[in-house]
Amino acid sequence: MHLVSRLCAIPGVVAAGEYAYHGDQFTYEGNLDQEQAQNASIMCRATTMAVHMQAEMIDLAAAGDLRASPVNAWMVRGPEFTVCVVAHVFCFVENASTALNTVMALMREQLAGEPDELIY
């Protein structure tokens, strides 16, 4: 079973999908319509780029004492759900569920070999 399908099968997952770093291609499953999924894809790309930039700035400011890059994942928790991104895969998880640890463990396991660098 494909990772996105496996994520969507976890109780508490609203939707999951993959996005392209160039921002115009995406796939998804779950409780999003096409426009919401497209917006999620764009948001994930933009946030991923921002997180990479911030990690590089931390590396420069720390002068080698603290390394924040390369970045492979990020997470944002809102009032209703949490967005988890590892590599090029996103997952929306309801905060009321207990699925977050399961989701992150599966994503980290399945995407461990993915490159850390952004692909433009």
C-alpha cells in the first residue's frame, strides 16, 4: 500500500498527500477538495522553503557550533489539526486524536532515505 493511503487509514488523519517542490503537482487522499489540496500543496512548498532558509540562517549565526540543516521535516499545530511534513509528503492530523506519534513514526520510517535538499 502506498504511504499516502497508509496514512489516510490511520484514525484521526484528515488527509495526506505528496507535493512537488516546484509547487504545481500534487496528489492527495482524504477529506480535502481539489482546491484545498492545491492550497495545501502550495503552503507545504512555501513553508518548506522558509524552514530551509531559517535553518541555513541558524547555521550561519552559530558559526559551526549548532547545525540546524539539512531540514527533512516540519510540523505546525493549529487549533483543530496539525500539519506534518516529511520530505515531500504532508499529513493533516486532528488534534483530538492520538494519531500524531503514529503518523510521524510511519512518515520518518518510510521517508528516511529521501534527499534533504530541495529539488527545484
